[in-house]
Amino acid sequence: MKEKPWSGRFSQETDALVEEFTQSVSVDANLYAQDIEGSIAHACMLHSVGFLTDAERDAIVDGLGAILNDIEEGVFEFDPALEDVHMNIEDELTRRIGEAGGKLHTARSRNDQVATDFRLYVRDSLEEILRLLRDFLTGLLDKAEAHVDTIIPGMTHLQHAQPVSFAHHLLAYVEMFLRDHDRFEDCMRRLNLCPLGSAALAGTPHPIDRFLTSDALGFDGPCNNSIDAVSDRDFACEALFCASLAMMHLSRLAEEIIVWNSKPYSFVELPDAYCTGSSIMPQKKNPDVAELVRGKVGGVYGGLVALLTTMKALPLAYNRDMQEDKKPVMEGLDTLMMCIEAMTGLVGGMEMNREALEKSLGEGFITATDVADYLAAQGVPFREAHRVTGVMVSDLIARGRTLADLSADDFRKYSDAFEDDIVEAVTPENSVDRRTSFGGTARENVSRMILGARARIEDLGD
Ligand code: ARG
């Protein structure tokens, strides 16, 4: 069995159960690339300040490079007896290069090491998420551009409310995911400080240069306080919160797609490649991708609550509780990435069923508000206009008719403020196009909003 780096103080071997209980390598082996990157930066800094000779630095850098290679080739064996990724890699390095390997841990501890590795890992994941969000936003916008003239029943309480351009509806999601992008970037800004060189918690007597290490790792600077540096996991909580919110947004879109795809609506046709069938009912084509996106939200929220709870009331500085931080974050961020990609494909391949939409727009008195708005524009107080329209709707329901069945004279039976153009005013197209207020659904507005959104999306990532 390999000797533990801390075995000097111990006279008993670690109990097998405790070994299994305390190991984290089954999870944090995922940090191998960041761990090696951090160690190389640390070694180069130790060399710059005169602590390592050229030969020692070269041996460390080459040795770590070779280990990285072996891990990526799948020929490196992580040993749970060595607890975590940090000790596994350092132990192997020392085995391969001898004494120089033992000098690498000067002026650092696993506490600042893991905090650094984890920040680098989350930063890499957020960069990928930002890229996926930009692709998704572009996809949503392309879909919107193709559907400025597609009118759908806008809903409140999941009931017909007012007609809107489908592009306008999609632009609502563009706003949400632009906010998500912004939030992740903001999270990245606070995350991007380097803990390395804080050592266990108090700093180090060695004449190190933390700015050098920070620069080498692409951080904006070293964390200011060595105690905070090793005990802070705000960046992980924030990343998971941002992921939770993005998952919530995805789940709302997923839910709408499920509803639109359900038989009573049939507003959309989903791509076969993004649906699955039933093992018993041959006619079924289920929106499983959307359902799974909706279902996976729970796990991401759960991870956020788990992490917040792990961190709650932890005294400063490092406590082993914090080892539980990685799994929820890794899983949550991975889940979000998959969900964004899946939704990008689903939305991209979604076709609108114009016939079903037209039929649906004819139901539910969806332009009743236009009748009231028409009267209000003629000078009738809106409350009175609302009452008159309500009476009209109630009569039409009793007679099994709709607003589209009425002539101008029919309208005038309810109010002499109606003129001949009322008949035109209650078509879904006119209902949409009259809503020219800023942010409203008029098609000319929506086309302008698409141009604006395109520019905002193109500016992202600069
Ligand atoms: N595996 C540990 C973690 O993930 C690394 C830090 C351990 N530090 C310590 N003093 N036990 O948190």
C-alpha cells in the first residue's frame, strides 16, 4: 500500500472503511487537468522566486506533462488510498522524478490547491455554458425571424388571452437567456481570483509571488485574504444558482413545447430525431426530450440546496465538509450543458402547424380585448367598454357564435360607438399589429426587436 504524505504523525493504519469514507478521488479525479495546470503555474512561480533550480522546475513540468498524458490515455490508476486527485498526482510525480517532486508542495496546501482547481474547473464549465447559450440564443432568434407572421394564441392562466406573433413569444425567451448569459458572466467576474499561495489558511513565510501564479492561470489577481481564499465557495454556489435559474427557464420552454405538442393543441410538430416512441402504443410520438429537461431541473435545484446547506454555519477556514462541494456542481453544470444542447436541437427542428393555430385563434374570443380597446379609443370609458364587450361575449357563447361572425350592424346593437372598421379590428392580424407600444407584439415592432436582439447576441463573447 502507498504511504500517505501525512503518515509521519500516525502510528495506526487508516481503517478501510474510513479510507473509503474520506476519499474524494472518485469525484475529484475530474479536476486532474486543472490540478496539473495549477501545479505547473506554482512550480514556475517557485522557480521565478529562486526556490527551484532550472532542472527541478523542468523535471516537475515535464513529469506533470507526462502524467497528464497518461491520464488522458486512460493508463493512470487513481488510488483511493491516496484520498484525492492532489495527492495521487503529487505522489506519482515524486515516484517518477524523485526529490524535486517533494518540493512542489512548498508554500501551498491542499486547501488552496483544491480551491484553485475548483475555480478553474467551474470557470472552464462556465465558458462552455456561455458558448452553448450563445448558440441557443442564435437558434431561438433564427426561429423568431422565420415566424414574425405566425400568429399564436397568447395565453394567461393557460387560456386564450390575446393573439401574439410567435416571434414575439420566442423573443421573451431570448430576453431570459440573455439575462442568464449576463448572470454567468457576472459570476465569472467574481470567481476569477486566485487562491493559490494562501497555503493552509494563513499564508506562507516563503517569498512567493502570488501575482505571478495568478497571471499564469489567467486569473484577474490573487484573492485578497488567505482565510477567505481557502474557505470561500461562493463562486460554486453562484454558478449553481445561475444554472438553476437557466434550468428553470429551459423548463418553462420545455413545458410550453409539451403543451403545444399535445393533441388538443397540435400547434407544433417536433422532429422525430428528438422524440421517442412507446413500447406498447404504436401511435405514440412522445416529447421526451422536453419532458426530461423539465424533469432534470429538480436535480440541479437539489444540488444548489445541498451545497448551500453544506456551507451553512461552517466555521473558517477549511473544513472537510467542503469536500462535498464538487459533486453537485459538476453534475449540475453538466446537466445544464446537456439540456441547453438538447433544447437547441429541439427548437431548431420544431415546425409550426399553421392550420391548428388558425383554428385555435378562432376560438375563445381571443380578440375580445380589441373590442373593448376599440370602444375606449372612441371615447367610451374603458370600464364601460369592458362591460359591453363582456355582455356581447356572453350572448355569443349562448348562441354558439364568435366575434368573427358579427357584421358592423351586429356590433352596433351593443353600442353606437362602433363604426364599420370594427369588423377588421377584431381579426388576429390586426389585433397583433395594433399593439405598437414599446415592447408590444405588433409585427413591425417585433421585426425591429429581432434586429436589436441580433446585435446584442453578436456582441456577446467579445
Ligand atoms: N479532498 C479535499 C477536498 O476536496 C482536499 C483538501 C483537503 N484538505 C485537508 N486538509 N484535508 O476538499
